[in-house]
Amino acid sequence: MPPTETLPAPPTAVPEPAAATAAAPPLAEPPTSSVDLGPTPSVFGYNDFSRQQKWDNLFLSVPDAKLAGEHLKTLTSEPHWASSPEDQRTAQYVAAKFRAAGLTTEIVPFRVYLNKPLKIEIAAFDAAGRRLMSGPTPEHVDPKEYGGDPFQDDPRVLPAFNGSSASGDVTAQVVYANYGTVQDFKLLEKMGISVKGKIVLVRYGANFRGVKVMIAQQLGAVGVLIYSDPADDGYVHGDMYPRGPWRPASAVQRGSVQFLTRYPGDPETPGVASTPDLPESDRITDPAKMNQPSIPANPLSYQDAEPILQGLGGAESPRDWQGGLPFTYHLGGTASITVHMHLEQEYKLRTIWDVIGIIPGWDTRAWVVAGNHRDAWAFGAVDPNSGTAAMLEAVHGFGELLKQGWKPRRTIVIGSWDAEEEGLIGSTEWAEMHAAELSHAVAYFNTDVGVSGPEFTAAAVPSLKQFVREVAREVPSPKGGSVYDQWLKAQQAGSRIRAAEPITEVRIGTLGSGSDFTPFLQHLGVPATDIGSDGPYGVYHSVFDNYNWFIKFADPTFVYEQQQARVFGLEVLHMADTDVLPYDYRLYGQDVVSYLKAAQERATAAKMSLDFSDATTAAQRFAAAGESVYKLQTSHQSGVALAGVNFALRDAETALLNNAGLPHRPWYKHTIYAPGEYTGYAAVVIPGVNEGIDEADAARTQAQLVALTKALNRAAKILEDAGK
């Protein structure tokens, strides 16, 4: 049934700045308060922060730790794999909370191509044909030890599987390939070990699991097994669950092996929203054009991987390939071990449900979008529903402001995304459906693994790094002081341990991929951030990532849930209500100049003959334009002049897109940031250039330098013309 409440229709023409400004009446005054707020700070983006300070303090008083815990308990009471009835119930719960807060709310369905396991059988045999292992072994801890686990035997939990895996029935010898990186496979080749016709055994870590499978497939492997080594998230780090937070022997890390670095989202509809009424003729059915592997892949616990690893013959593995199991790892590729994989996957179009809540602003054209995914491989207490619980308490805060007469300057859109675990599907389909409107969106704020411990973390585009710092300074930390204070203290302590240079300002990460900011930033050019609160977390994507683990090891009193709700909410409030958009292009320009310098040094070391001069000049121009526009941003403009500056600030980010996209993966259009083609999670900066250098392809790299130069000059000109 079509929704009755929809997003604002995109404008038929771009309004003039004067019209946009004239349409906005004065912002509402917050209610009077007898509380002494102290001196009004100077906050970038505001001509006068005093009004916003009052709204902020009202908002900060609302998110409730106990309520966040209740949200989490409800959302994680059932396993809720995307498209399941339990998943739909979580959508209904979130929608009810949105409506209760006063948001205009709809549940938006998409029909997407997903696999569900019908049969997962994996067996290992020695050279004499004796069976060494049959699995996957069900995840289980002793119920008599340290309280056991009350969720582990739920029959609705699906067998451990990889999303996007092909079906297959293969028997082959095994090669151990460490983390399955490009460098690992190259080293195997150098040692004379081929994976062609073999089943590759790799451990989690270092790159995205889909990249491991992609490389193995390219090299002729017939199957891939991915296991969790105790050196990475198990007993090597401390006590195993349920005694401690680390991965127990039977725990399996599920996850998608979609070729995410080609494109995320519904495999059959890249660039097109997979709506329920989409004609079948608009779907891709040629496997060669899709982002799916053609070989079977499946995850294993280290309990199941151990007899395979222990039985492998062949040469000793390089010593830095040694994991945490108590024997020497060998490379295999001999008849000492044979594995049989029999995977039957049911692929079909399944319905998923995004939940969208809207707070209309005076400016319905400029959206502030914020979101978190809701689906989980099993119960998903940390990933993702600690983020969902925090987001719901932020929405609770918005609702209280609405009751006091608040209306944001810019329209706020809150998304609860579905099927993120299968490949960022819900967010990607929604973003592709609203690409025209999102060309004017001023930010996307993401949270995913909201809370696994007490250490605040963030990643952002350079223009929003200072924005995140200022928000963190305003939110109290459960440890005392502000979130920023504790964040800086933790980074300084880490710096001292590493004997690194002293840290005087918190360092904020770079956005790669692996979460829902990807379609907004890297496909559509919407500036983005991602926040979390980290700690020892060894049960990622297992049945043990549940409410019991969370209240024992992550956040027993939910005070960090409250903290994250406050930070997430203030990001939204500030971006929605600033006078001038708080993008700091000075930092952006400095970073791009440094990226090009580093790339040129890499090219020189690789003895590649490339001309960086035009790109360097464009980067310096972009940096200078950032300095100039910052002066306009801090000059307290208003009216038509202010609107013109805001349009320029936003359009400069879009100008950094290249419509042709990156080589081999045109869906990714951002010239400055993308997930690495062979890393997946980790970002590659100026990806067209750096990946061309990786491939030692001078012609490709020079062409990408030209594309980057054009993008930087476009963005610089927009900033130079701001306010004219």
C-alpha cells in the first residue's frame, strides 16, 4: 500500500537565494529558563549562538539512559534479519516512536535481491579420508559457566552464512592465505603456491570480507572459508564471553561478501531505486554485471577452522601470518586436507522496510539527513541497535523541542535503514530514489555500531571535522568534563604509549565504506560524519551480540547510549539551525594539497612519469578559496548575501564529484574519497590517482589527475564566487 505521507516534492527550478531567504520567518524563541547557562560561546556558523544555546540545553536534558535501554531491549528481543517478520516488527516499533515525537513518518518498502541459506554443510577430511570436522557447529557457550547466554538457542537464528554468497557443491584442497589481502595473495604467488582450483581459507581482518572473496575468485579459487582467529578478537586479547567480552570458540562472524567496492545496494539495480513497482526489465540479471561473487563463501568459527589449519601440510606460513591457535600454521595446497563445501542459497526478491521521519523546516529544499540501520544478522545489540536506541532518544529530544514551538531553519529527515548488513541496501535504494533532492542536502549524519564501550570515535569529511569537535565540546561525558575532553585525553594517552608526537587536538578519521554514509557521500556528494563509542568487542556479527553481552560489557547503565543520543542530536540541531553552513574548507584544502604531495612521492618512488603540476595548482587554488570563503562565513552576513554563501558552500562539495565515476566502478563518483577497491572498509584518498599508481598504470593515473584537476577547479570557482 503506498504511503500516505511523503517527502516534499523536489523543486521544479532552483530558487533564487533571495526567495529562499524571504520565505523564512524569524526562528522561534526557546522557552525562558531560570537556569544560568553561563557565557555564550562562539560557535562557527552562528552570528549569535545565544538562542541556539537555550535550545541545545533544553535538548540535552531530554535523552534518557533508562529509555535508551528499554529501546535496546525491545529491538533485540528477537533475531531480525532483513526482510523477516521480526525485522518488520522493528520497523513498526521505530515508526511508532517517530510518530510519538511528532515526526511525519512513513515506512518505505523496497524489493531487493537477497539470499537466504537453505543448506550449509562444510566438512574436512585428512589424506586418508578420515573426517576431521563437520560444520558449521552451532554457536554455544556452557550455560553453567559465568551465567551462560540466554539467547543462543533461539531457533529463529539463521545458520551462519555469508550474504551474497553463491550456491555451490565443491571439494578441493585448501590454501591458507592469511587475511586475504592483495599483498597476501601476491606473497603466495611468489612462494609458488597457486589458489586456482583450491578452497581458500582466510581470517577476518585487514580488509572487507567481500574483497577477500573477490580476489580469490579472480585468481581461480573455487570457494572461500573465512574464520575468526583468536589473535584478532578472541582469547589472545582477554577472557572469552561469557566471562569476558572476547569471541568464544564457537562464535561466527556472519557478513556480506557482496563486491561492495563495485557498488553497494540491491545487486540488480545499481543507480536505480528498487521500488516495489520497478519493472523487471529495469533489473540487471547478467551475473557478470552484478556485484555478487560466483563462488561459494562461508564463515567459520575458530573452533571449526582449527582442525583444518592444524592438518594443513606444505610450507610453514610466514611468521606474521601466524594466528593465535596453539600450533604452527602451514600454507597447505597439498593433499593433506580436503574440504567439501555444499551451500544452497535461496535467492529471490524480498521486501525490506526503511522508516523515514521528517521535521519540516522553513527551508524545505535544504535537508539535514541522519540515520542508522536497524537490521541485524542475529540480535544485533551493538551492531546496529545500540545506534538505533541512541537515535530514538535523539528523536525523543526533537519531539520535546517541537512541543515548545521549535521549528528548524532546514528540514530534518531521519532514516532507519534496512538491509545494511547485506550491502548498505536500504540507505542506497532510498538515496538513489531521492538523488535530485539530496543534491541540496547539507549533511548526512551516520551512526552504526553506536556503543560497544566508553571511547568516543568519529570520522568525517574534512569540512565537518571542526563541526564534530565543537559538538563534542558541548556534550557532557559520563566520565566527567565533556565528550571532547575525554576523547582528547584518550588519544593523548594512546599517543604516549606509542611514543608518537603529542596530540593537542582530537584527530578525526576519514570515511571509507562499510556503513550507510556511503551512498550519500561517495555517490551523491553529501558531506557526512559517522560517530560511535568503542570498547572491547569480540562478538561482532555473532549470536552473542545480544542484550546480555551488552549489559555485561558495553554499557550496563546505558549512560553512553545517552551520550551518543546527545551528540547525534546536536549534530542534527546545529546543522539544521546555523546561519551559515559550518563547513571548513580551509581544512579540506589543506588535506587535498597533502594528499597530492603524498601521491606524487609514491609515483616518484614507483618510477612513474606523471605530471602533477596542474592538479597541484588546482589543489592550492581550492585551499586558497577555502581561506577566502571562511572570511565570508565569519563576517556575520544576512539575507541574500548569506543565502548565496550557503548555496556556494553546498555546491562546492557536489563539484568534487566526477560524473564518469572511478575506473572499473562508475557508481563511486567522489574524486577525493572512496573505499579502496581492494580494501573495502578503509578509505583511499584521491582514489583515481592513488589506485592508478597502485596498478603502475601511468595513462590511467594521468587521466585521473586531469579529472581531479577539473573537479578541484570547479569547486574552487564556486567558493571564489560566493557572496558576489
